[in-house]
Amino acid sequence: MVLLDTDGTEEGVVDLSAVVAVLLDMDGTLVDSDAAVERAWRVWAGEYDVDPVAALAIAHGSPADRTVRRLLPHLDDAAVAASAARQLELQYDDLSDVTATRGAVELLATLARLGLPWAVVTSADTRLAKARLAAAGIDAPVLVTVDDVSVGKPAPQGYLRAAMLLDVPAERCLVVEDAEVGVQAGRAAGAWTAALKGIDADLRIADLAQLAQLLTPSRR
């Protein structure tokens, strides 16, 4: 099946009829929390005397501890853990403008209608993931967070675990992301990848509604 990029040009070949499950990133993909994430990193950067622009440039899609290590390489493991915990703490109650992303409701309804299982795989911890999904009105049947893996994205553990929990082969899953580290994780898991925001992947999509439209004819 030849699929199209968001500008209508030929993007590549992905056989969506062979996809048996969809694995979705949370922040920026399924849930619009970009403003809350940015606010938290800016406050955190001020507390730790870090350039907020530098923090925001590498934070998206990555576990907090990985970002902290890159920004503050002199910290020991305990200090990294404390700093990452502080960054997450700044996000727990900042939910006023957290919503489902454009097309998310349509995609989830389409997956239900087509009988395709799905899961959320996020670099957030369990508390934050549940809070944001609830704020967006989304009930994930399977949720894999940074608490469930020993190494976060771009390592493939999260996506491999989600595939295992859904009892499907990872190589027949479609990973949907909006960050390069997430696409790297999906590819490392052996899955097909779809990406938002112009990120390079097997399939680039404008929004989740477009993905819903592409999946529907593949099931006929």
C-alpha cells in the first residue's frame, strides 16, 4: 500500500492492513500538553540555573532523568533522580489546558470500530500519565510508563512491553509518535512508525484524524 505524506507526495510503503495493534505516545501525540510541559521545564530550568531554551530543545519525548543527565552531567545518580522528580512534580497539577489532540477522539473511535487494540507508551511516570489522560478524557486499555521500564525512549523497552501486554508481535504494531526519540524507540522495537509534526518516520501524518482515515480502507 502506497501512502502519502502530509503534503500529498508519495511517502513510502507501509502495509496498514498488516497492522494488528497501534501503540501511541502520549504527550504531543494523543494528549495536547505541550504548554504544560514547557511551563514545567522553564520553572525547573530557573531553579537549576539551566538555559530554558537548551532544556526545551532536548526534553520533548525523553524521560526526565535522561534530559537532566544531558543538561547537568556533573550530578550523581541520587541528584539526577531528585532533579527529575522535581521536574515531574511541577507537572502533576498543571492540567488546566491539557486536552486530547486534534483527531484523537476520531482515531480511538476508529480503532474500536475496527477492533484494533491499542496502548499508550509514555516517558511520563504513572501518576502524571494517568492525570493527563484523565484530563483529556482518555481511558487507555494498556498504559506503559517510565515506571515500567529500566531504560526509557529511545530504547525500545516501552514499546516491546506494550506489544507483549497486548499479546501481539511488535513487528506488526504501528507506533505513533511526535518526537525523534520516540520514533527511534519504535524502530528499535521492530515496529512500523508514524509521526506527527514533520518528524521522519515510515509514515508522516498531519494529525490523528488522517491516520484514522488511512486505517479504515485497509480493513475492508
